[in-house]
Amino acid sequence: MRSVNHVASRAKRKKMMKHAKGYFGRRKNVWTVSKNAVEKGWQYAYRDRKVKKREFRSLWIQRINAGARVYGMSYSQFMGKLATAGIEINRKVLADLAMNEPKAFKAIVDKVK
């Protein structure tokens, strides 16, 4: 007779089914369907952790561009002048200043003009 470790295989399935909690229809309670759904979800999660970084950078650029255009400068001109002025502030901080601290952002713009 073949020895099968039912305790371990059941535990493995149970762990996977726990991840499928909250899914709709057979995705939540049928082993093969939920296993595929969970694995696909993990693929999306892995991919989108990278996509998230791109999307935030693009959002920051849009906000800096909007802030710079108020003072008659495009994004590329502003970033170019920042570099030549030797001011090293990352886009995340610049975008935050442009949105929430317009006076501080204006001070940076005046400095590079």
C-alpha cells in the first residue's frame, strides 16, 4: 500500500483556500479553480508592485509640471534649471511642495529662474 501524507496535503490545500477567501463563486471553494485564481492574483500583485512605482512617478511629474506652469515654466525647463542650480530634491518631495506648500515651491522656482 502506498503511503500518502494526507495531513500535509490537506494543510497545503487549506492554506491556499484561506487566500481565496472573499472570492466570488467557485473561486472561493473549489480547489482547482481557487488555486488558479490565487496564483493569478499573486502574479498581478508581483507585477503591479513594479507598476505602482511607475504610476507614482508619473503622478509626481504631472503635479510638478502643473506647479511650474503657474510660474511660466514647463516641467522640462524647471527640472533642467534645478540641475544646473545644483538643487537636488527628488520628484516626490517637489510634487508634495507644489501641491501642499505653494510658497515653498515658489521659493524654489524663484531660486532657479
